[in-house]
Amino acid sequence: MSQSILIKNSTIVNEGKSFVADVLLSDGLIEQIGNIVVESDYKVIDGTGKHLFPGIIDGQVHFRDPGLTHKGDLYTESKAAIAGGVTSFIDMPNTVPNILTAESLREKYEIASQKSLANYSFFLGVNGDNIDDVIKMDTSQFIGVSDDGLYFTKKGNLLADSPEKMEKLFANCNSIIAIHSEKEEIVEANEQAFKKKYGENIPAKFHPIIRSAEGCYEATKRAIGIAKNHNARLHILHLTTEAETHLFQNDIPLIEKKITTEVSVHHLWFSDKDYDRLGMLIKWNPAIKSEKDKQGLLKALLDDRIDIITTDHAPHALEEKEKPYFQSMSGAPMVQHSLNCMLEFYKQGLISLEKIVEKMCHNPAILYRIKNRGFIREGYFADLTLVDLNSQWTVAKDNLLYKCGWSPLEGTTFLTAIKQTFVNGNLVYDNGRFNETIKGMEITISTQSN
Ligand SMILES: O=C1C[C@@H](C(=O)O)NC(=O)N1
């Protein structure tokens, strides 16, 4: 039995309320919340003046394990996640090999059990070639299926661009289907037009015109139409345009929604104004779009058309980014800084702490039916993060934990700091120091609602 931890006097932010109380962690779980008397064998952490959040559940990351481990791996990126207050993550299938079978999925779980400091779950990849197999698989083996990132290796198989394939999948698969929604035909036509004019040296600022708002809107509209026809469970990944937000509902509880969506932190943080300063470093797919889109996404997040916040943490080596347009890899690391970015919006009066917790902790747990995580409740896993809302630090190379060693946020000063992170009741991150002896656990799925 591990030593019980008592977090004294912090402001707990949970389920729409903020209140000062003590929290006792025992045997991996939250044992008690209230006014708790210190006992001699407790490890006491003084939370006075700090805020205690449920650990962040990041519903979309690319930790690159197996096969692309020169960019990141399940150890390095989970460590960065924990320093950012993230205690659980769901990883995408575009590794090497792509995770397209039950066997490769099992191997990935095995790697994670040895390397990941945070709790983990994985999407099964679906790319158009394996739909018949996916349909036959036991859906309790995975949290959802996704095509995200697979188009990099299988151009033409992008699910959002293949209505017949999507029909088949949506008609027959009852797990969550998480789609990367861009219409490749539109993107390819734009690529050809820009190539004619600029050759290989297309400036990064044209990325949102090539991977256009129209391409996103058309794909999202079509996916929603097909999902509705089949009453399928569709999740649109990383929404980027204001126009798309109007395709989603906010008049039913999340637990009953068949069609859900998310926004990734970089699409709230950056806009097309930033391409001149950061160039290919902020080349992401779907692209970061206009200031109006950025404002529209925040509005939709606040009015519950957008259900969760993710990072789409997608590290690449700097050499893979700093290349001419067509060779430059899309994606960038974010998982260490997502909570800090959102807390910066709180500092600017744009969002409440309770809403941040709803979208980063509660709702991912509800959306993905994650069992006993995402809330500060007695009997739930003790996944928590203690945050100082009055601290100042600047993102710099020497405080990055990403294996790729760079961030588009370098030079950004944050006014909040993540002090401690607890995973399954263990103090895994403590003011810059890690306890790496304890590994995370596989996230389990609940058959009941939270
Ligand atoms: O969908 C994706 C995949 C990701 C990656 O690098 O894996 N990068 C992106 O920009 N978008």
C-alpha cells in the first residue's frame, strides 16, 4: 500500500464550482474530499492559494511510438504531458506500422505499459482498406476508430474524401468514428494552382488557403450527413472554421449526442497573422485559419457546440519542419503547454476555470465513456493537477520536455504554472522533478454514464 497523500486547502475546480477543501488520496483513488484532519502517516501537500483540477484528458495526441521515435515516444511525450497537467491521453494510429489491426494495437498497449508515465488509450486506425476488418472487430478492444494522419502514407484513402467507404463504415461500426475532416480534392486543386505560381517555395501563409476553409466545411458537412443517415457515432477531430461550428448542436446533453466535435489548442491560440512570424513551424493540418475563425471557435466552445479541447500534439524534428512547403511536415508539439494556454485565456477574461475543466477533463471522460476519471469525486482515480495562477515563466528550449526539442511557443510568457501532477494517486510531477518509477495505466471504458 502506498502512502496516503493529503492535499490541504487548495481551491478545487470541479463540476461547475470552485471551493476550498482538502483531498485525501489513498491506494490510487480519491478517498475523501472535505475538511480532513492530518494523520501522522500522510504526506501533506499545502495547496493554499493554488487551484486543484482533475487531470487533463487529451483526446488527440501523436506520441509517435512505435516507429517514429526520433520525433517522440511514449516515455518522452507522456513526461511532457504530465508537466502540463495531462494525466491521460488518447493516441492516434499513424505510427510505423500504422495501427490497423488488433495485433498491432495490443503491441502498442504493451509498449505503453512499459514506457508511459500517464494513462493511455489508443484509436484503431481505419484507412479505407481495412473497413471490412474493422467492422468485424470487437469494439470493446478500442476507444474508437480514426483515420487521422493516415492520409500521409495512403493518399486517396482519406476517409473524409471517400463517401462510399464512409457509408460502409458508418452503417456497420458502432464505436466512435473520429474523422480528420478535409476534402482532399479541394486541397489538391489548390496545391496545383499555388505550385504553378510559386513552384516549391510557397510561403507558409498560403497554407490556410490551400487547405482551405471550404475543404473543411464540405468534408464536415458530408460526414455529418452520412452519420445522420446511419445514426452513427461520429466525432469530428480538430475543427478549424467558424462556418463548421454551426453544423453542431448545443441543445442536447453531451452523453446523448451522436455527433460531437473538438477544438485543438493551437487553433484557439494562433491565427493566420502568425504565419509571417512562425512560418512552417505552425503548419498544421487542418490549417490554422483566420482571426474570425479563431474567435468563432472560442464562441462555439463557450456555447457548447464544441465539446472538448485537445492538442493534436504532433511533434516533428525541426529539420522536418524547416523545409519548402511541400516537404515540410505538418504538426507541432503542444501537450506540455495546453493548460497554460487555456489559463492565459482565463487571465484575459475569455473563459472561466470551470469551463476549462469541463472541456479538458469532464467532457473527454463523458465523450469517450472513460471509467472513473475526469472528475474530482470520491472513489474516482486520483488523477489531479495543482496549478499556481500567479506565476510567471517563459517557454524556452531549456524548459521543453519534448523529444523534438522545439515549440512554436518559445518566447511566450505564461502567467500560470503547473506545480504538481498526480497520476493514479502518485505524485509523478513535483515542481520540475519526476517520479519515473511509476507507470500509467490503460484507460478503461465504462458502460454507464458519468
Ligand atoms: O492530422 C494531422 C496529423 C499530424 C501528424 O503529424 O501526425 N499532423 C497534422 O498536422 N495533422
